[in-house]
Amino acid sequence: MIEAIGVIGGGQLGRMLALVAKRMGYRVVVLDPQPHSPCGQVADEQIVAAYGDLAAIEELGRRTQIVTYEFENIAIDSVGHLEQHGYRVTPAGSVLRVTQDRAAEKAFLRACGVPTTEFATVERPEELDAALAIAGLPVVIKTVRGGYDGKGQWRAASRAEAENVLRDAGGAAVIVERAVDCACELSVVAARASDDEAVTFPVAENVHEDGILMTTVAPARIDDEIALRAQELARNVGQRLGIVGTYCVEFFLTRAGELLGNEIAPRPHNSGHFTIDVTPCSQYEQHVRAICGLPLSPPRMFSRAIMTNVLGDGRGDRLGGVAELLSDPAIVLHVYGKRHAVARRKMGHFTTIVDGPIDDAALLRAQAARAKLFWS
Amino acid sequence: MIEAIGVIGGGQLGRMLALVAKRMGYRVVVLDPQPHSPCGQVADEQIVAAYGDLAAIEELGRRTQIVTYEFENIAIDSVGHLEQHGYRVTPAGSVLRVTQDRAAEKAFLRACGVPTTEFATVERPEELDAALAIAGLPVVIKTVRGGYDGKGQWRAASRAEAENVLRDAGGAAVIVERAVDCACELSVVAARASDDEAVTFPVAENVHEDGILMTTVAPARIDDEIALRAQELARNVGQRLGIVGTYCVEFFLTRAGELLGNEIAPRPHNSGHFTIDVTPCSQYEQHVRAICGLPLSPPRMFSRAIMTNVLGDGRGDRLGGVAELLSDPAIVLHVYGKRHAVARRKMGHFTTIVDGPIDDAALLRAQAARAKLFWS
């Protein structure tokens, strides 16, 4: 019987997970190097230690009955260490080995029957020409490991630009991908239980700015056929991964109407935040249910929604305009408790509940709401 | 600017309040004599001290920008002490002076234009006959102060029984009320802001067993006219009280179709738990908004709901049957983190989302769900 859940990583995903787990009556212990992390502020206990501190990781295993993580860039060794020492940890290290390496991830997507853009890896500069021969131009170049929120990601329209990128990447292995003629970016948040039971949330449509997710529209404004296909592909990916928990598969929808798999996140995802406010069982609760051996809940949406991220801008740590924002009864606000609103840091988000269709008026309303908030 | 909220009382109401306040980005400090109280488990800090420990109460005021409470039976002196020393506390002590005294409360309801059953107070045994002359028989006899969940409450069908009750009450002042020929019990959860803005949730219908709320049906299955009247009366009560925050007014609906005011709770209420799961802005968020000077949110319901309390039965502290309960996707579970499931203790609740009408089938479904849970 699970009474306490361990979480590696104390950011906002861990925080939202902990808030749900507490509501369901679980104890939560988080491990994060930063004291009073966003998750630590709502958990029962925080172990302050580096993700790679194996003694501390083991302590997390000892204090809980199941360990999970909110940040896929954690040292794979930590998860492996828990597994080797007989602690329950999910998703399994085998999942991380796929998702931590962009090349392995893309190859895996293809093996699952998910088309991807053409790509090749470049570990040494002399491999660039061969890679460009596969990928063509323009390309998107990403570090194979460790990038997120647009970090470790560049565009190159020419061979010369690609060479400069390789120099900027400082010798890190990169993946060179053919740039996609993208109609929109989609994501499917899904959850899988240990008995192969699986659920998928409605497909979400994502708008990024400078590589950071800014807005999610749910459900995506796409043909039913494409939506069903994306959900089916996401289910296939989950099954092949053998993942237990909530995960997300990101897709590009090309202008030609083709779905191309982009990334797998083996955890609750920013594009699934809307599920907290407009579904009875959010992506976080599905994750808790999956890892605790409880049945998943077939998703239903009470209403359509637009999720808007609230980023820091470096002008100050105090969020203003909240009263103005909340004067719109369609808005639900989430603030992550981060002390410093560094530029581009994800500080919170809000969900706009949309009763009619998600048209330009609805999007402008969400945008106008975002403009009410400021940092000082 | 409010960054931290102080809560006097660490029970489940404080816990659910804290979970919302954390989601909105506030720090929460709770004061409760019991370490690791339900609220303390999700708050940033708990001050372990008696409610009447004025030095500790003042410390709570110092560590926060606004103090509120989740338990109206706290020493009125604590709230008064904070007010006298310039700390912000809401609802105000003047509200507690009305609601802590059942006789003052009933007189206040009448002054607000809310009819009540006939009643009289009995402070000395020789006042019983005069009281029965007003109230008639049968009567319900309640201690003037301190009762809750059916404690301090008795029925008497004869003068002799009433005398026995007075003896059982051990000399405490009591209120003698004419027993109401009740069609159903209703409650209106409402919230009021400092600028007189007010919102009321749909009227809820409550079923008690042995004086403890067991089930709430929302919205109540009553005529619109009665519902509107109950909401109007609740708004009047809030305005006259000058309360800032969420409160609840309980009514009896007599078989003759008359609304009689019964009690005022100056805090979020058990009968408003459904608002967490089927409205975008729950009674707890309305409370946070009211005390923090944020605009209230006009309530809307995503669906109908039945709330079912989960009580301890003294057979054990471990809740079983959760997987079976959650196999119904209409159910949302809340567990309060109390260590010991003493008989009749409120240990949690669940909300059943009801899509169709709330008919016998829906009620039986909720009842069957409750039967899946057990303690061991």
C-alpha cells in the first residue's frame, strides 16, 4: 500500500503533482537541490540534494513507497540506482534512455510507426555534410541531450550557418533535422497504467514563442480524423515504451496534413495544464493513479480551454495585475511560488475557460488577459 | 500586498483552503495544537499552539499579512486580540460574536428578515416552562455554545425528556427550539468581499445522519422560486453581518414550503465541498479572493454533483476500496490526512459528477460508491 510518493525534481510539475497527491491523501517527499523549491513548498518533506546524489536518492526511496520524477533531464543513473537497489521507481529507467537522447527518441518514434522529419546526428564536425545530405536545408539543429524550452536549439538556413551552430554547441553531439513546414504544433497527453490500461486527453494545439510554450488551445482546432490519428500514435508510443504514468507526445502537423512526431516527454506536460481546470481527473491525477496502481479515468472535458503561460521578464519578482486578471470569471490562475522572476522563466499559468468556439475573439481575450499581468 | 495567509485551525477546511491558496501562489501558515494537522501537512509552516495561546496567535499575525480561521468555535478572544493589536483578521470578531451563540444567531437571522422556528433560551432549569410555552413540543435542545456535528444537540418530546436533557447538558445554557416538520435541509454557500460584492453558489440540499452531514446534492431539487429566495436571504445575512469571506447559511424547508433559517457558518462549509470539483472557482478560492482583496467570481457549475462524506468507523485507520471507488470516472476523491479514523470523524469526502438529473438512480450510485470504502 502506497502512503508516500517520492518526487525527483521540485519544479512546477512536481508542485502540481504534489497538490493533487495531497488532495488524494498521499504524503509527498521531494528531492531538489534548491531549498523551498516550488514542489517543496507543498510537499510534506524536501530532501535538499543534487539529483545525482545517490545516497540522497536512496533516502528518497527509503522514505516513500514509490518514486517518480518531474524532470526528464535528471541523471539516468539516479533512476537506475533506485531500480538496482529494489526501490520502485516509475517511469522506468528504460524510458529515460529513449527520451533523453533526441536521436534515439526520433528513431523510437519511427519504430512505433510515427513518421518524423528527416534527421541525422552529428557528433564530429566532419559529419555535417552527410547529415545535410539527409536532412536538406533549412534545418533545425538541437543538442542530442539536455535542451529544453528552446535552449540548445538553433535554426540554420545554409551550410555556413550550420557550421556556426556546431561551433556554438561547443562540440556537443547534435541532431540535424529538416525544418518542418508546420501548420501547427500539436500534443497528446496520455497516461498508461501497469496493466496496459491507457487514456488519452483531447489533442492540444500549442503556440511557442522563441522555443517556449506560450499558449495551448484544447481541444486543437483540427479535423477529427487527424485528432484520432494523433491519439492513436500517442497510445502506440506509450505501449512500446511500456511507460507507467502520464506522458506527452508532441507532433508537427505539416501544411500538407501530415503528422510528424517530434518529442516524447515521460511526465506530465506543460500542454496538459488545462486538464487541471476543465477535466475531473487532470494529467497529474492520472499520473498519481497510474503510479499508485489505481484505475485511470477516461478523460472528459467540462469545457474548451486556453492555457497561457506566465513568464518572468527580469523586471521584478512581484506579480502585479492579478486582481485585474481575475475580474474575468473564466480565468483560473496558477502561481508556482518561484522566488525570482528571471526573464523567460515559467512563473505560473492561467486557464481561460471557453464556452463557445475557440475563435479569434477567444484567443484575443486570453491575450488581453495576459497583458494585464506585469512584474515589478 | 498579501504574500502569506494565516489560518487558525488545522482541520480539513483549512487544508482545502491551503491547497487553493498554494495553487494561487500564497504562502500559508497554520496554527493548530495538533502537530502535522491536516492543514499543516499542506501549509508552508505550522505553529503548534492552542487556539487561545495569545502569544502564538500574535506570532501568526506577525508571519502573515492576513489571518483567517476555519473553525468558528475558536476562542473569540484570539480574533479580538489580533484586531486590538492591529493585525488584519477576517471574518471580524463581530461576526463570531453572532455565530458563536445560537440564541444571538437566531435573533440575528430574524433581524435579517429570515424566519426561524420558535425558540427560547434556558440558562437555569426554572426557565424551562417559559421556554416550552414559546417553543411548544416536541423540541430540539442545543447548547448555546460549542456544539457541532450533532454534539450538544438533543430531541425532547415531553417536558420530562426536556428536563433530562437539561441535566445531561450539565448546566450549560441551551436554546430550546420547536422541532421543524422538515421537507429537506438546504444550505447556501456565499462569499462577500470588502467592497460589498457578493456571490452565492447554487442552493445545496443536505442529508444528515445522527447530526452529521452525510450527503449534499447540488443544486437542490427545489422550486426555482425557493432557491432564489434562499440565496437572497443568504445575501442579506452576509451583508448585515458585514462578513468578508465565504460563509454558509443553513435553512430548513418545511413541508408547508416555508424557509426557516437555522445556522450561520462564518467560513467555508462541508456542504460547499462540491464547488471544488464542479465549479471553476470553489468556495475556498472565493474565500482566498475575498480576504486578499481580489474580485469574487460569479459561480457557475460545470455539472450537477453529489458530495458524500467519508467517516471513520473505529475499525482501523487504513482506507480500503479506493481503487474500486475510483473505477467510476464520475468520482473525485478527497482524503484529509487524519491519522486516526475514529468513529464518526470526517476523514474525507468524494464528489460524484452527475450528468443527468439527480434522481434515485444517481443517489443510489453515490451510495453504492460509499459502500465500496472500508477501514481496516
